[in-house]
Amino acid sequence: MKIALMGIRGIPANYGGFETFAEQIAPRLVELGHDVTVYGRSNTIKYKEPYYKGVRLIILPTITHKYLDTVVHTFLCSLHSLKENYDVVLSCNSANSAFAFIPRLAGQKVALNVDGLEWQRAKWNKLGQWFYKISEFIATFTPNVVVTDAKIIQNYYLQKYNKESAFIPYGAPVEKATTKGALEDFGVESKKYILFVSRLEPENNAHLVVKAFEKVKTDMNLVVVGDAPYSTDYIANLKNTKDPRIIFTGYVFGDGYREFQSNAYCYIQATEVGGTHPALLEAMGHGNCVLANDVPEHTEVLEDAGEYFNTKDPDNLRQQIQYLVDNPEIVSEKREMAVERIRKNYTWKKVTKDYELLFYRMLNQEISEPKVEQVEGVLENV
């Protein structure tokens, strides 16, 4: 198949979840024999070669603006696709739903991964929230297939719009970094720090993690990995903490990110909204004991392979961090359970094969793979 991915910043990944997703599945699709193109943004991707790990790269301009960056770039990508004769286009983010019909004008099949319920995020003003709600509705009819990466999002589209979707989760590797360069750069020791990874935006609750940790009795560090392009005041307030144990690293990718995940004592997932969170799966795949906000998106992924806290109780997060600090045997048990859940349900190999199967079915092509339950029942009207 000739496949294109758009709606992201591009690869090599240097920002977030969709970019890591593309970097993981695109080369794997190439290894399976497909011709794969990934579109990137000129304000993000500085990689100069035309191919990356066998994947063709097309870099197009955009407008660097909180509300225009994604949609302007995807619009240009969609126009560019008209002359490319792709078999399947995979677009990411419900914000791009208005453009999903454009590749279809050239007879190309379009799958749209809608991500989570973006309008719930506190970073958007009323106009932004309205836009995402409208985009969510548009997503139910512009692409050939809607893809959801969490069952709670799949159920949301089914119940609100009577729209079936293909459930294909995000993936994660099972790995351990053998180097510790990033730890040395920031002056932390293996298994002597608690890790928090997220975009530093209000609904991801970094402020709750910082305030809770300030009251925990331990000589461990709290390492906060992440940043955000438009949350400067919020981030400045976070960094006003007087606790010298708390270390802010900013964005960390590649080997450094894997080192932090591989050597943490435990990991905190405090997000409120979204689908399957990439950093949560990556923490599990690196063998972390996860302490997660008790919301359906996290319990779906973790089940009993982690511990939970409740944001409605102001002191509960502190109590749960202290509990894990004081009970290393629980931490060891949850680490093993987390890795096993990734191996069983969330490997990138499985995710890639599920997308390949979906694309074949969108094209009504015969395949030799066994049926996969996640994509059953959504293609009858394609």
C-alpha cells in the first residue's frame, strides 16, 4: 500500500505523543513492504534528509500560532495529497476532521485518529473549546473510518453520535536504557527519584504533584520532565517551588528520556483528560510502578498493575506517594505487573499490525492475517 500520515509535527519525533506514534509505526509499515510518507512542519522538523528509516518525509510550511499551527499545516498536507495517489491517508487529531474529505476527492481512503476529548482541556478558551466540539462532530462523517485509542473514547463516540470506530490503542516498547547520561547531567541517582512526565498544562496537574511532593518525607528527588509552548505563566509558578528536591528538566527525548523512565523509583500519571496517554504506557514498558490519577482512561490501561490517587481529596496524592516511598515491595510487584500488561496488549508491533489490517480492509483487499477484534464492525459502509 501507499500510505501517508499527516496532522502531526513530523518525524524524527521531538515533541509529543502523535509524533512518537508516527516514528514507531511508519518505519514498521515500511518493513512490512509498504510505501510510507509522513508530513512534517517546517517550524518543527529540521531533519534535512528526504527519508528517515525508510519513510519519505515531506516538510510543508505552517503558521506558528496556538490556534492555527495544526489546522493550517494539515490543510496544506491534504491539498498536497491530491497529487500523490495514496491508497490510505491516516490523519491525526479531531481538529483536522474538516480536511479529511480532501484526499477522498482523489479516491484515497482516509482514517482519522481523533485522540481524546480535546475540548475538555483547560488551555483552550471558549472559542477553542467550541472549535473542538464542532470538529468532533465533523469527524463522524468526513473520514472513511474513525480510529480511537481508548475504549472510553470509543464508547463516547458510539453513545453521543452513534458512530462506530476502530479501537487501536497507542503502543510502547518494553525496554531498559543501559546508559545514565541524562541522570548525571541533572544530578540524580537511579531509583532515587520519582518521575513525572507531561506537557506542563493545568489539566495535567503538575501543580498538584509538586505541592504533594513538597510534603512527602523522603530524600528522593521529584524529576519533572516536560514543558509547553504556550503556558509560560503556569510553568513559572511551578518553578517557584522552594523545595530543592524538585528538578525541572524541560523537554527530554531519545536516550535521555529512556534513561529517566528506566531508572525511576516510581512514576506519577496525573492527567485529567485525553485517551490513552503515551507517557503512561512508556512508563509501564520501562518497568515502572505507576501511581495514576483515578480516571477511566488510566484504569483501562493499568487495571490492577498500578496504584491510584484521587484529586478530589487534597491530601490523597501526598499520602499515596508516601505509601510507595515507604513500601518498596509494593513498588517491585507493580513494576513486574506493568511490564506484563504492555507485553500482552500494547506493543508497537501489535499496534502496527492492527493499523495494517485496518488499511487493508478499508481497501477491501484480501489478507492472510487472522481477524482482529478491535477493527471488526466499523467498515461495512466504507
